[in-house]
Amino acid sequence: MSAQLKDKVVFITGASRGIGREIALRCARDGAKVVLAAKTAEQHPTLEGTIHSVAKEVEQAGGVALPLQLDVRQEEMVQAAVAKAVETFGGIDILVNNASAIFIAPTLQTPMKRFDLIHSVNVRGTFLCSQTCVPHLAKAKNPHILNLSPPMNRKSKWFKDYLAYTMSKYGMSMCTLGMAEEFKAAGIAVNSLWPRTTIATAAVEVNFPKEVYQASRKPTIVADAAYEILTSDSRSTTGNFFMDEDLLRSKGVTDFSSYAMNPKFPLFPDVYVDA
């Protein structure tokens, strides 16, 4: 297989662990230049991974890494990180808006501090990073923005138990819907990607029962699906809400067993996915 992302500059938020890390490693195997933009620069007491540990993995996988500590809520930090990426690598070809905050609770149990956090990270962070990168993406040959956000399912069951979180994730998806059309003339693709099942990340491990973690798939499935999107033609593949499994099936994948955390557990559908 040709290295389609060789020398491409890929800016990934939330890249210190989980899905962001896996996307970074998948791009690195092509020889991409990967900007690892995340908050964790020093080892967390309970969470694995830092931008520096992932940078070493990216280099080992064949890529070039630029680890940058970044809080996507801070406008000046985002602008500085993008400027550093452009200064170091000469431009930006791809932006992956992976950074996300989760808080699963009904309305009366949602402190406004948590409401503000998930909206500032998920919606504002996605909007800000996209806004800052677009002038550089517009100069790229095959520019992509990929948001890790769900298809906008209007069924009330997805709103009633965790309204604030749903609003924040759908806000990311609204960025996809609007920016895909807004930047179509510039040839910038904007798509969303969401897993059909829960993914074995720290967020699932912390916020869901342990059985759900065992019934999840590995983050590699999302990374493999992301790769298919990021290597597609930006002028013809935009404004889509992809599901990882469906996309990979369309590319000829039939055996998904290697992605399972524990094949003995029936897979657990992710939120916003009608089983």
C-alpha cells in the first residue's frame, strides 16, 4: 500500500491517548508529520500517555512528531500551537478535532461548571481549532478537517438522560454540517466520524460499567476508518457523518474480530447509535 500521508502535516487534538493516539500512529506509519496537541505533558496519576510518550511512538512508527501542550479552550494557546506547527513543518494539511470532554448526567444533576467545560472543549474547541487552521488548510493540496462527533439523531432518547453532553457533541457535528458547505469552494473537506460500538478508551473506562469496557472495540478501528477519510479526495468527500464499521465495510473489510477487546462479550452500541 502506498504511503498516502507521507510528509503530510496532521494536527491532532487530544492526541496523548485513546483514539487521538491511534490516529497519530496510523498517520505515522505513512511517514506523516504529526502535531500532537493535548493537555497532558506530564504523566497523569491514573491515565496513561503524554504528548511526549506518544511522540516517541510516532517516531518509532516512521513519522515525525511535534508534541505541543494545548488546552483547546485557550484561544492564544491554539493560535500559538498552529503557528508553531506551520513554522516547523511549513503548513497544515489535516486537522483532527478529537479533544473532547464527557459528562453523562441529566439536567438537574449537571453543574454549570461541567456544562461550561464540555461546551468549551467540545463545541468551542472544535470551532476555534478549525477557524485557526482553515487559512493554512486552504493552501494544502488535499485538506481535511475530521471531527470525532456523532450523526445528529433527533430521537429524544439521546437527549433526555444527558442533554448537556448531547448538545455539546451535536455542536461539533453542526460544525461539520456548516463548515463543509462554507469551505467547499476552497476544497477543504469537513467530515465527522463516530464509532458504531463503544471504544475502549479512558473515557469509557471511567464513565461506564466495566462490562461495557470489555464489550468495546479497540481504538484502532476508529483510526483505520479515519485513515480512509483523510486519504480520500477532499473535493468529493465532504459533509459526511461516517460510522467506523460501515465505512470499513464499504472498503472491503469483512472480519472485525481483531478489533474486539474481548470476543466473549457481545459488542455494546455507542451512544447516538440505533442498534
